[in-house]
Amino acid sequence: MRLPRRPVIAMAVPLLLAAAGCGSPASPPPVDDGRSPATSAASSAGPRGFTLVASGDVLPHASIIRQAQADAGGSGYDFGQMFAGVKPLISGADLAICHMETVYGADGGPFTGYPTFKSPPQVARALKDTGYTACDTASNHTLDDGAAGIRRTLDAMDAVGLAHTGSARDEAEAGRPALLRAGGAAVAHLAYTYGTNGIPLPSDQPWAVNLIDRDRILADARAARAAGADVVAVSLHWGTEWQDAPNEQQLTLARELSEGQAGGASDIDLILGTHAHIPQAYEKINGTWTVYGLGDQLAGQMVTYDGADDPRGNWSSIARFTFAPPAAPGQRWTVAKAEFLPQVTDLGPPCRVIDLQEAARREPGRADYARALEHIRTVVLSRGAAEAGLTMGS
């Protein structure tokens, strides 16, 4: 089924297409997910390193919602089975970050897919059970159901213990990052989007969604570090859909965010990009690892602007960065190891997110798996990331 495109407005960036089938207040205490005793405090020998993983857009189209209903036996919605194939990768990290593209509807529905999304709140439980610590919620679909959609989404995440950043229920919440704990480090997570599909911010809630603004991002990162963050990760919903290469906005903003202030090191340690629906390159810029686009982690069958099915819309990567503690007092945490792990949404049926390398080993004759693996590897490494130390993990 082909769906019509809706006119939208962007910051000189073409917007979402269709999908058819399957200066901040003080930060709150860090969230500790309790994966190991060392995550809540430094040991007598000093803080240990930690691994951070991040994945792309969770975009439940109508076919994904139907699959969740089928997986629940027709009563309720079970999204956990769709994520089971990557749960070992996600839960094995000290800190795992997702991108929740859509907002949630009321328990019981109604729920909708493209073009105006309203997802079952059971997505939050599945993400938490898969091993995610936090999700960013700033996207071009954050205002699809107005302030009520934001409230329901963040309430559902709170109910399962999933931290969040990028949208807010009140002004105080909008002014602080998610402050997380991993390996003895306090990690601040910030998130911003280029726009909201032309839907204006509520006049009485201009803070409801964080919009990309270079000066604000730099100020927020500086404030997070002043509030005690050892590492600052910034999620950006940006780029041009269906374009393998980063656009000029991405290249310029990544360079500006990675440049230190007054000759010092940047306050931002990691940039994590979403929105393009397909994998894009990784690049180390001024010492800051940037992922221009992770791709869609979970989505139905994706359709390009000209109406053609495009399997790239179901290909993505998981970024995994191993951080090492400061080598000496006064120094910074650093990325000791940078990896990417290819994954796909296999539309099935049943629809499942899978570890692509494992799937390709299990079924070596699958030409579609081989093609996806080669494309992801080629695009991810297209801006010299291998020379900077990026490897394909396992």
C-alpha cells in the first residue's frame, strides 16, 4: 500500500517520506541502571571504563503495530520479540541509548502509523527490557499529537524506568539533560531536532521540543559539564532523508560542535545522528566521534520519494564506544575503542530486528544479507573512520 506524502517544512532539509508495510537548571541525580556494582561509584582503584551503545530510529509503522499485536496473541502489544535478536548487544553495554521517533497514544489506542504517528505505550517496556537506559525523544514527529503526546510518552518511559531527553512536559524538565551513570562516570545526554514537520511549537510551551541551535547546544553541553557530567553525548535529528552522505548542515554543525571553546577541548564527547532513515558515515572530528546517521532500527517497509521500495530503510548500525577513565587528575574521559555493528529489520514475516553479522553467518546464502552488510560497512567507513580507529564489532 502506497501512502501519500504530506507537505512539510524543514530547515533546508527534505523531510519524512512514507513508509508502507511491516543555560540550564541544576541536573537531577544520575540514573543508575544497576548493571554492575561499579556503575554507581568509583572503586578504591578509581573509576572503571564503560561501554556506550546507541541505535537508530524506532519508527512503529502500522505494520509494526500489527506485528506487536500478533506477538501478544491478539491481546495487547508485545514489541519485545522484535528486539530479541539485538538484546544481547544492547543489554551487554553499560549504557544504551535509543532514539524514540514517535509519541505514544493512550493505553488502548487508537494507534496510528504514517503520516501522523501515535504508537502503543508498550514500546517503552520493550525498550527497557531490551536493555536501554535512555532514549532521546526529539524528532520531526514529536508534535504529532501535541503536548498530550509528549506527556503520554514521557509518562510511559518514567513508569518503566527509562530515562529520556529532547522533549518536555514543563519548562524545568526542558532545561536539563538526562544525567546517567556508567562505570563511575556521569554521562549527560542531550537531544535536538531540526524541526517538527511544520507543526508549530505550542504558544504556551515553546520549550516542548528542543530544536537544533548551535549556540544553545554548546551552552547546554557546557552547563551539563559544569553540573558534574564527565562525558556529554548529543543526539541530533538532522540530515537529508535517503542521502548516504551527510549534508552541509551536518558537516558544518558537527565541526562547530566539536571545536573547543577558547582554545580548549569541546564540551561534547559524542554526536549521535538520526533521521535520514538509512546508514550514514562515522567520522572523528577534532577528537569527537560523530555518527551522521544510524539508520532506522525498527521500521516497516520503507518507500522513497519516487514511490520505490528501498531496503536501506531497514538497514542500520549500532554504535559502540568504549570509554576509558582519565589517565591523570584533571584530564578527560576518552574513547579507547570505537565500533559499529550492522543490523537490519527483517520484515519476515514475522518482523524482527536482527544482528546482521550473526544472521549472515547463520545463512551464508542470503544475498540480501550480504548486500546489506557490504553497503553498511562501505557507507559507515566512507569518511575515513577506519583510519581513525573505527572497526566492525561483534
